[in-house]
Amino acid sequence: MSVATQTRKSFAADEKQVLHLVTNALYSNREIFLRELISNASDASDKLRYLALTNADLYENDGDLKIHIAVDKDAKTLTITDNGIGMTLDEVIENLGTIARSGTQGFKDQMTGDDNQDSNLIGQFGVGFYSAFVVADRVTVQTRKAGAAHDQGVRWESDGLSEYTVENINRSERGTEITLHMKEAGEEFLEPMRLRTIIAKYSDHIMLPIMMEKPEAPSEKQDENEIVVPEQEQVNRATALWTEQNITDEQFKEMYKHLGHDFNDPLAWSHNKVEGSTSYTNVLFIPSKAPFDLWERDASRGLKLYVNRVFIMDDAEHCLPNYLRFVKGIVDANDLPLNISRELLQNDKTITKIRSGCVRRILTLLEKMAENETEKYQQFWSTFGTVMKEGPGEDFANRDRLSKLLRFSSTHDNVQEQRVSLEDYVSRMKEKQDKIYYLISDSFNAAKTSPLLEVFRQKGIEVLLLSDRIDEWLVAHVTEFDGKPLQSISKGSLDMDALDDEPQDEAAKEAKEAERKSTEESFESVLKAIQEALGERVKEVRLTERLTDSPSCVVFSEDELSGHMQRLLASAGQVVPESKPILELNPKHPILQNLQSSGNTAVASWADVLLGQALLAEGETLVNPAEFVRSINSLLLS
């Protein structure tokens, strides 16, 4: 797009609301605006440096990248200038005229009304630029893309209320200049010492010189008519912080906030220097809050990649597997070419070794946290546990380590919070128990009230309660732990005799088997009648010992999809293979005993009710709910 005259455009309705929310959310923490604008300037310079590796002409004979901050107290303006990549007109409209394209609604949804909490969302949702309107009633941006003609400069201006103007201008300087016309309430930020303090607090580690006018000593000016050109001085250290030895916790926290555009402190971090056949340094951070785009397929992820402290690319996703996509940080490698591309990264042996090393460091950090800081690990699991459950299916080499980090809900404490590890479960197993039992349901409440748990509760056997959508995928890849196979209690048959605490002699076993056969024979006609009434709706009708209070339940064959998995596939629009349930009946329940003793003529209605209530308890939606209601009404009237 190209325009010769000024164009006036309006923000969309939801963008106006976000502008208002940003301005108010940051009011109690206004100094953050400077950090956000400096971070943006730093990113622009990093992008130019990377692109110039293959096209040095982009530097336009000026490769000395810096950020300049200037104050004009008379005009009440604060200007932040960089000589980075700059923007075209289309990019200005896209980046400044459209607010947080993928996160606008998410940002609004998470606003709480608490200034301190809401200010933490600003950078996370990509609306950091608009924090300028907290201290300014007008913002002017002038920019030119590196390599573009001088007449392709762009000027953008807005009051941050409802609209903005944009136009092409002549601009000889490459990069971006942002001028804030300060509000009266923002005039404190026209004091150079106040700005220096903020820079030292938030941006000291940025690897780009931040320049400000050097304070003028009174004795330096000899003549009132003498024109003195202000001397510029660097006000930040601009060093690769990760190369230093004694880094303080505060420095790590500020480094994370810059890398992750997050206002919260990280939950934990790991700083490592690896030397050998592959030499590199990494700093890896685990956030304390999940990013809003954690579940977006196309969201950016990965680490910042440097080669010998030269920035190469953002979001180097090949440095970490997808299940660790929440990890932020940097990798500074010694043995990669400066012009390496994303395509080459995919098959580069050095990157493969770096990836493996980063994964080991993160898993070690989590293992120590789980062992020594239980509540902290619980906070991590509550935030990222569902993502971590993707790990065993993606990372076979670390499956055993990942299995130990898993946490679940369980009948042991019967609470929804996932606190039980597989090691905890195994340590509480009954003497004769040789399997780890689990149940997958659509929700925790559906799981904990399932009739399939009845005999396990009676015998005091713990069952893991799984209700995350990822859990079907998880148990398909974690099939055993510590030599104990995982067994679904909703699939196949159960050998309940093996779960008895007290040993039985041969005579007792024979007596129990004889009783079982007698029961099956006495219910043979009932089972046949119910099977005929239900027809093709079920695969089989049989008696069970897994129920103590309920009259019926449904299970599925070992080699077929569970009801929960069928519903997941159907909700995703997938073709679901036909898999009929097995109806199991409790011969000790009064309903079944009544059917067995009286030869009840309403067996068809009872069959429909027994199957319907079993399906409902399993989480299924009835195919014909009206028929189910008619069957209940018929039985109530009989």
C-alpha cells in the first residue's frame, strides 16, 4: 500500500476498548512504558543485524546500532530512536493500527480490574507499544524500512482514543523514532535522572547501547553565546549477561522479563555453560504464568539463538521439543555459522546436541523442584501440566524421566488438584496388586462418581482419575511404570479374585467358582432377554463383580476405543470407528434380582433403562433420550 496524502483511520471497537484498558491498567506502574519501547527498539535492531548477515547493504553504511533517548522539557516530549530494521507503510498499519491481532479478546477476558494484576498482561498480549499512552496524550512515530527509498518513510500519529493518521514522508534516517507528547501526569519522565534509573532497573542488560545526553557541568560552558553540542553517553552496560559469572537473581528476573515480554517473575531458571565437542551457553526460564497463546497452533515458540553473542533469530523452535514450548530463554552457540537458516537448523547436528542438552537441563530443574519444592512444583504442574503430558509421546528418550514428573488426581485424596505421582501410587499398592489402575472420564466429577469405581473403593484400591483431553494420548504412550502395567478399569474384564487381600485355599477358590457358575446359570434367561431387547445397541450383555451399589455399567473391549476417546474424535470432526459397549449387570442389585425371580414382562423397558443410565454415568449422550424417558415412565406406572 502506498499513499501520497495523509489518511485517517479508526481503531476497531474492541481495539478502542483495549486501548482504554491498557491505559488504565498501567496507571499505577507507569514506568513500564519505557522498558516496553526500549525492548521493541532492541528487537528491531536484532532483526536488522540478522538480515544484514546476508545483505550488508541494509546497514546503509551505518552498522553502529544504538538506541537514543532524548528529552525536550520545553516541548514536553520524550523521544526514543533506533536505527534498526524500521517499517514500511503496510507494516505500520499492521503493527500499530491493529492491536494484538491474536490476543485482543484474550486480553479483555483476563482483565480483572486490579491494576497490579492487569499490568502484568500488557507485554504478554503484545500491546506493550500502547503503554506509551499511559504517560502521553499523543504519540508520533516516524520510520523507514532498511533498504527502502527515502520517500518511503512513514509518519503515524494517534491520541490513543479512537483513530490514527498515517502518511508517507521523506525520511533519510533508517529505523524508527517514537515521540511521546507527555501528559501533565507524565512529566516526571522528562527528568533525565528518572529515566536513567528506569533504564538501569529494566534495560541494563540489553545488548545494545542506550544513549542519552551527558549532563553538562556548569564550568564547561565558557561563553553565553557559545554553542555547545551535547555529548552523548551510554547509560546501560549492554553486555551479554549470560556470559558473566556472578549474575544476581534480580538480573535473571529482569532478563526473563525482557525475553518473555512478561511482567511476572519467572518460576525458575537454569544457567549453563557447556564446553566440549559442542560449546554453548544457555539460560532457560520457566514462566510462572502461561502465555495466552500456549494452545495456538501457529504461535511463536522457541529460544533466542545467538552465535558468539551475535543475534541470529527469535523463536528458534528446533532448540526445544514442542511439549516444552512454554520455556523462554537464549542459546549462545560457538559452532554455528552466522548465516544459518531455519531450514538448516532442522538437520544440524550441533542444534540436535544443543536441543538434547536444553531438554536435560529443564528436566533436571523440574526434578529438583518436584523433590525439594513440592508446592512450587505443584504451581508449575497446575499451569503447564497438560502441556507436559504431551512429552512421553514426543520424547521417547526421556519417557522414563517424564513419567516421574507426571501428576494425577486419584481416589486416594479424591480432590481435583493433580498431586499424585506414579511413584506415590506404586508406594501405596496392595500386596497382591500388580497393575496401576486408572479411569478416564470427561470431567473429574464424572470420574470420581463413576460406578466403575465401586469395587475398588470397597477393596481400598487406589485408582487414578484422568479427565484432561490429552490423557488418552498419554496412556497410549505411558503403558507401564516401575514394571507395573497401566490398566484402564473401563476396558476389558477384571480379575477381582486377584485383588483380594486375604489368601484363599483351593477349597475356597473352588467354592467361589461354583457360586459364580450358579449365578450365571440362574441369570442366563435374563441376560438373553436383555440382549434380545437391546439388539445391535450393545456388543454383549454379561454379569460383573465390579459393581457394589449400581445395577449396571458399560465397558469396552481391550482392543476398541473407549467411549471417552470416541467422543473426543467426534468433537474434532473425525470419523469414529464403530465400537459398541458391553453392558455389565450387577446380579446382587434388587432390580436384577427382581427380573430374575419374577420373569418381569417389562424386560424391554428395563433393558433400555439399565443401558441408558449406564451410558449417562459413563458420560455418553443418549441417541434417543425420548425413548429412555418413555421407558422410565412406563416402569413408574407399572
